[in-house]
Amino acid sequence: MHHATHREEAVPQGRDTRNLIFSRYRLKIALSEPTALIGILTALLFSYLIAAPIVSLLSDAFRVQYADAMRTGQKIGAFTYYHLERVFQSIVAPDILWNPLINTLSIAFGAMAIALVGGGILAWLISRTDILGRKWFATALIVPYMLPSWTIALAWSSIFLNRTVGGQPGLLESLGFEPPDWLAYGQFPITIVLALHYTPFIILLFGNALRSLDSQLEDSARMLGARPWIVARKIIIPLMRPSLLSAVTLIFAKCLGDFGVAYILGAPVKYDVLATSLFRSVTARQGGEAAVLAGVIILIGSLSVLIDARLVREARRFITIGSKGSMNRTQRLGSWRLPMTVFASAMFTVSVLIPLTVLFLSTVMRTPGNFALDNFTWAYWTGHDLPTTALRTGILVTPEFWQAAWNSLWIVGIAAVGAGVLGMLVGYVVVRTSLKSIGAYLRYITFLPYLVPGIAFAAACLSIFAVPHGPIPALYGTALILILALLADQMPFASRAGISAMMQLGKDPEEAAQVAGAGWWKRLLSVVIPIQKGPLAAGILLPFISGLKGLSLVIMLATPGTDLLTTYAIRLVDFGYGQAANAVVLMLSAIAFFGTLFLQKTTKTSLASGLGG
């Protein structure tokens, strides 16, 4: 009996030993190729660039900050609920959180509703009807998304500005019409401007879904006597519901963190949203308060994106619609063809033509609304000795403009190249590594910034990079903090592009090169990158264009010495130099627009791939 028990105990011990040896062998094999080592290094890098700032920011909400030490009677860094109580329950809580939250939600839902109606009609016209100029409208109506969101806001301000907050009169006031305050500032203009900017979301995402819908389903319903509105309500809308809800959910997430529009049209009358309230807390050095607000934004943003992910999974139930043999027949509008063409033209005019025309006219007119020839001037572009205190020359001869332009090119460029290369490496590791846990971690950690609106991620970067940590010095005021923040913020798109590209690349080309004696780096440079140069280019160019026109992320990280074109234009707005600010935005819009077209032509990709759909 004694010997039998001894043998029974030895069996599991021997099995454990064999499992341990086998695990060590697998680990040794995994580490024999650089793929595993690169995966570990990139996981550590993104833990520092992405996870650490967010954790540091959220922990600030529970630590006594320098500015609050005397008020709380606690030591700096001590655990506290003071910031939560101040933001959620104190006498100033309505001004800090609740009113901005209500404003943010009302604006987001309003913009979603307007974009859904207008964009849904336009998507249907472009995708399924014989509207005049159909191909031209397919590109022209997505131009608003190619431009910075606050381009339309500056144009709105130039038209409807009144003397409530001083400064130069707007175009209408110069012509003798005084716009009411509700039309010039606050919720209504912010909602309309964001709706116009994000309508292309609906056009692209809903339009793509409509093109995949089999027209025979509609034809069958009509043959059974169903009226057009019945066909739309019973067939088209139910099948398109996941795409529509996904698009409006993404619009909600984008509106949540949009800073520029609310700052231009809301700040003059102290109309705050969550993004501007967070910015105000940071500039007032209320770190704990800012951390709580950023946490609220992150929570709402995460919920909206998770809802979107669920809707995308739901949409896969309809993946067979539009399969081989299906029909996508163009519907003839008949007598409605001309009115619908006029409607599409009106949307283009309101969202693109009028804003850009107004911005340009404001830069070549001394006095708004005066169309006399002697009132036109190029002084704000190329002039000298302007009648302003700080800006004495036109922007094209101002050193600060060219410095901001150069900063935009090299700072955003380095961040974009870094994001593209790292995205390809992440894709390679996720698809090729035998350490599945590293691949899964990289997949999720690089997606994390997508859950965090730009203004909140900027606050997170400030919380960790603005102070020294061991051998790493404080980075605030340097270009490096902008590069790191931009790189991390663009990793969701870059990593997804890399993962998708590597999943489509089989192992055969690499294995053939390996048989020929090529090492890992040789295979990467000679086989993988040449084959995947298209996705790699997209993974670089898309973050570059997005970074050029983005404001929410960089507004709190840039200083006068590291200004980009976006932050330089906002500083001009703050100083009251509207003509010069509009000129900078026009230059920025031109770069973003032609850069986006160049991206689509060279990489043969659609703008829809950059919307997070």
C-alpha cells in the first residue's frame, strides 16, 4: 500500500515536470525569433505611452494636488475624495460639470439628429438614385470632413458675430442686420456646425451599406403593392439600422471631445461643454478637478464606442446582403430629380462653399460687409505695418506662421511615420507571434486611445509627461510631448491597418525567403514591407492628415514655442485677429483637403476607412 501511494504521488509530479520543461521549450522557441522580443518591447512602450497617462490621470482624481493642499488641510499626494465632491456635489458643481454635461449631451444629440436626416437623404441620393452630378456629389459632399471642424465655426462667427462680446462686427451686422445672441453664440450654432461637419459620416457609412443592399428586395415589395414609404420603413431602415446607429454613435463620440467649435462659438458667452470646462480646469491648474472631468468624458466615450462595436457585430448578420449575383439598381427620381439635385447643391453650398468664401472674403476686406473696391486688400496675407498691436505683418510674411507650419509638418510627420511603422510591427506581432497573450495585449492597448476623446487624452498626457519621472525629464513645452501624444492617439488606426494587412499576407513568401537563408530583418525589409507598402503608406498618411487638422489633442500640449497651425490660429482668435486667423485656417484647410485627396489616390483607400467604421 505504501508503494502504491508513492507511485500515485509521483505521477502528477512527473507530469508537472514535463509540463514545465515543455513550457520552457515553447518559450525558448518563441524567443528565438525577434518577433516575440519586439512584441514585448512594443507592449512596454505602449504601456508607458497609453496606459500610464490614463492611469496617472485617473489617480489624480483621488490625490491632493498642490493648489488644494491648504484648502483640504491634507498633504500633497494624500488620498482624498475632495475632487469628486467638488465636481459632483459642491456649490460650483453645476458650472464645472452638470451644465457643461447637459450642454454637451444636447448638442451631441441635436447634431446626431440633423446629420442623420440630412446625411441619410444624401447617402440615398448618391448611392441609389439618378441625381444629376452623382459622382461629383459623392466627393463634394464629404469635403466638410476633410476640413478642420472649426473651419465652419469661424465662418459662422464671421457672418453672425454681433457686438455682445465686442470686437469687429460680423458680416450681417455690417450690412445693417443685427443677429440675435442665440444665433451668434451658444447651443444652436454649435449644434448646426457640428452637424454639418459630421454629416459625411452618415453619407459614407450609410451610403456604403446602401450600395450592398440587394435591389431585388425592394422590387419584390413594390410588386406586392407596397408604397415607397412602406418599403423604406419595412425593408430598408430595418436592414440599415446597424449602420445608421453605428454612424450616429460615432458622431456622438466625436462631438463629446470636440473642442474648437465650442471654444469659438461658446467661450465668448461662457457657454461651456465638457471639453471647454476641462480646458478651463487645466489652465486654472486644477489638476484634480480636470482629472474627474476627464474621467467622465472617458467613461461616456468608452460606452459610446462599445455600443458601436456591438452594433458592428450585429451588422454582420446582414453580411450576405449584396452577395454575388445581387442587384443594385439605380432608382429614377422622375420629376423629383431636379429638386433633389438642388437639395444636394444647397447642402454643399451651406457646408463648404459659403464657409470658405466667407473666410476668404474676411481676409481681403478691411471692413466686413463693405464691398467697395478700395476696401479690398491683401494686407492680411502679405502686408506690412498693419494697424494691430502684436501682428504687424500679413501671415505669409510673419515668421510665427512659417514656424507653426514647419512645426506642423515635422512634428506631425514624425508622429505619423512612427505610428505607421509601429502599427505595421504591431500587426506583424499580433498575426505571427506564438506568444498569443502579447498579441492580444497589443491589440487592446493600441485600441485604447480610441475610447478616450482627444481633449481627455491630452489631459492624461499632461498628468504624466508634465513632471519628471526618474531619468525622464518633464516634457511640457517641448516638441517631444506633442510627438508622443500624436503617435499614441493615432495608434488605433495605424495598428488596425497593420493587423488587417498582415492577416491578408500568408506565410509562404516569408517561409520561402527563410529557406533561402534570409534572416528576420532581411525578410521584413525585402518581403513584408514591399508587399505591404500600400497599407503602410495609408498607416502613415492618414495619421498625418488627421494630426494636421486636429485641435482637441494639441490645444493643451502646445506652447507658443511649439505652436502648430491649429494652435497658432486659435491664439490669433484669442487675440482678436480674426482676419489673420481665418487666413491660417484657409491654408490649413487647403493642406488637409489636398492631402486627403492625395491619400485616397496614392493608397487607393476610402475616407470611410479612417472614420473608425
